Amino acid sequence: MDPDPVDPSAERAAAPTLRRGLKARHIRFIALGSAIGTGLFYGSASAVQQAGPSVLLAYLLGGMAVFVVMRALGEMTVRNPVSGSFGEYAHTYLGRFAGYVTGWTFAFEMAIVAIADVTAFGIYMGFWFPDVPRWTWVAAIICVIAAINLLKVSVFGEVEFWLSLVKVVAIVAMIVGGALIVVFGFSLADDAQVGASNLVDHGGFFPNGLGGFLACFTVVMFAFGGIETIGISAGEADRPAQVVPRAINTVPVRILVFYVFTLAILMMLSPWDKIGDDGSPFVQIFDGLGIPAAAHILNAVVITAALSAINSDVYSAGRMLFGLSRTGNAPASFGKVSKNGVPWMTVVLMAATLTVGVVLNALVPDDVFLVIASLATFATVWVWLMILASHVSMRRKIARGELGPSEFPVPFWPVAPVLAIVFMVGVVVMLGVTEATRVSLVVGVGWIALLGVAYAVARRRTARARVSA
């Protein structure tokens, strides 16, 4: 039960509001770009090594579950487009504590991912400028991203539009280029193993058995993390009821193009067990086409991906904290809005967090930092589960006549959401079963417990203050 039920709409009545400055093309490319991160360029090899060619099936199944999550989020977003998004929906349909845990878990996840992204940016810049201290690049990009997020939200949208466009063009170019290599054999040695036969010739489609196939889902699902940003951006979108459904309905196509087609081409170019042996597998495509400076081209692309990710991380975490402040689950100062119509305090907080995080990253041993960063995997699935649970609660209210019918209902209700919930629970179980990711489940459960204690302390203080007054 909700320990202190509060109607978020009542709390927002006199609260400052954000300005709707994101256009349809901004939303479309924010949705496109959210599916392409540095993990695709450098992290996909680990998923391939775990499952072999069957990773393609894993991305398809995982993508179907994520699509159901996004449709559930879309149904709630069209009904009530707010920047707090699924944090406020959990508050409204599941209770204050659910909103508190969901919102803070997502904000912390974005902060952790942003720290990793700014660190990656410094590493990528070091490829071109090895003699320049990494911290100077990190400090510079923190200032730039903070400045962008302090301007009008339309500036954020425009930056994301162009950064996402670069990523999308790069992926399409890689797919087309890789297909040309497969068909025509450009710049390949006579003994090169190329073709669709690579998907079955090296140990079969499931070379590591069912165990390897199931284990890869812990990596596969994390790759989709951040796709829920579209729900947050809807709070500042023009005509969200029209724009959001169109963007969400492109999720299956994005997953097919950016993951399934791309990895299928890579595994046709090289046996799956050799992918990642010589650095990023994507460099091979440019080398095979005879394009000079392949590594430099890829470095430019991943720098773009990192910039886009940092920009989106700061935006998403800030808007979530803004939403939490409006429901009383975060300090009221997080709800302050600048003359540009953006929550400036949350941007400042995220910039400070990135600065502290980079210092910690330099001082704390790598294994300890990885333990902290592993929380992002658990947090991603947790947020998706809360979206699904909030949606189920909302649909029950509709069935009881407490709410009107939805304008953008989830298809195949209630089977699809139930199957998606079972699937997500299965991913959480695999986090614990798989030795390499077990720490993320332990840290994740500890994080939820910590939030529970913090929530109880905060509510007790609030109750005492009311009694004293």
C-alpha cells in the first residue's frame, strides 16, 4: 500500500512547467539514436562470443519484449505526457514508493552510464591526441554538454538530431558496405571465409548450446537500455499524442536494422569465434572496402555515439529528477525552471556528478568501478518491469471504469505484457545464474534495499515535521 497517497496532478497545479520545444524530427531521431550506443560498436562482440550466430535470435526475442515495453510506455505517455514519465506513472498506478524507487534507480543508472561514457570519450580522443591528458577532454565535454542542456530544449533536440543522424548513416553504410564485401569479395584474401555459411559452419547456429544462448541475454538486453528516453522526451514534445506512437512503432525496424542485420553481416564476413580478436569488428568492413584510415573513421563515429549518449544521459536523468521533485520524491530545488524553460538545478547536479565520477574512476581500482557500473544492467531491466507493472495497473483501472479507454493500446493485451514480464524476470534470473553478471544482481538488490531505507527515513521525518507543525 502507498504509505502516503498523493495525487501528482494536484501537486503540479502551481508548479513551474517545462516548455514543449521538441519537434517531430527531434523525437524520431532521439528514438533512433537511443538504439545505437558505443556498446554496439565495441560491446557486441561479447554477445557474439557467448551465443555465436544464435545471438541474432536473442536480439529478435529481446527486441520483441522491448517493443511490448515501449508500447506499454507509449499507452501511458499518450494519456499523460510528462517529463517524469515512467517514474510518475509508477507513482500514480503503483504508489509513492514505487515511483520513488523507479525514478531514483533510473536517474542513478543514467549517472553511472554517463560517467562511463565521458571516460570512453576521453579514451577515444586519446587515439588522435595521445599526448593530451585525458582529463582535459573529459572536463571540456562536461562543460559543453552542461551548456547544451541549460539552453532551450530545442537546442538539445537539434544536437541529438544531428548526432543521431551521423550514427544512423554510419550503421547503414556499414551494412551496405558489408553486403558488398559478402557479394563481391572486395579486398579479401583468396582463403577468406565469407558468406551465409558462416552462420552454421562453425559449431552450428547454437555453438555454445542453450546455456550460451540464455547467457547472452544479459548483454543483449543491456544494449537496448536507454530506449525508454522517448517517454521522457514526450513531456517536452509538440503534439506528443501523434509523434510518440509513430516513433515507438519504428522500434522493430530499428532492432532489425541496427542489430540483427548489422551482426548478421559481421558474422558473414568472419567466423563468429574470430569476431573481436583484432579490435572492433566494424573496422573490418571499412578495411575490406579498401577505404583508408578505417580506424580513424570508426573513431569519429564512436566519438559521435559517445557525445550523443552523454547528452541524452544528462537530459534523461535531469528530467526524471525534475519529475521526482514534482511528486515530492526529490528535493523541491530540482523543480526549479530557468528562463529557458529547463530544470537548471538537475543539469548542474549531473555535471557535478560527472566530475566527481571521473575523479573516482581515476582513483578507484577498475574491478571496484566495474562493480558499481554493473548496476546499470539490473537498473535497465528493473525500470522496464516497473513500466509493465504500471501499465497493468492502469489497464485494471480502465477495466473498472475509473479511467477512459486508451488511444494507443498495447496489442495482444493481456498476453503480450504478461509474456514480457515473464521474459524480464527470466533476464534477472540469468543475471544471477551467469557468473560474470552475478555481481550486478547483488549490487542491484542492495541498491533497492538502500532506497527502501532512505524512503522510510524520509517519510518518518516528514511525519514528525507534520506533528510538530
